[in-house]
Amino acid sequence: MPPIFKALASILVWVLWICGMVMGFSVLITGIARGEIYGPQAPPMSIWAGFAVALGFGLVALIGMKIRKSLE
């Protein structure tokens, strides 16, 4: 694999990982600030969907790094 593709894959994986972390924490913070997470009712579906998308970003980043390592 040429070095430029390794560098691009690494940048993409880091962007996905950071986006997943920022999204996960922002969903958590906004949910707490609005009182949706620790409120008397169950959290709305948008909270769970936000966590699922953040988890998806993280998993795609991990899979991308494993694929990058295997192509060396």
C-alpha cells in the first residue's frame, strides 16, 4: 500500500473517531442539560439514535484501522 493511502486512511479514521466522541459527549451533555436523561420519563428516541450514530462512527473507525493494518 502506498504511503499516501496509509496517511489518508489514518486521517479518515481519526476524523471518524473524533466525530464519534464529540457526538457522543454532546448528546450526553445536551440530554442532561434538558433533563431528558435523568428525568421521570424514559429518554426520547433521539437520544438513543444519537448514541447509536456515535457508536457507529467509533466502530467504523476501529474497523477502518484494522483494515489499514492488515493491508500493510
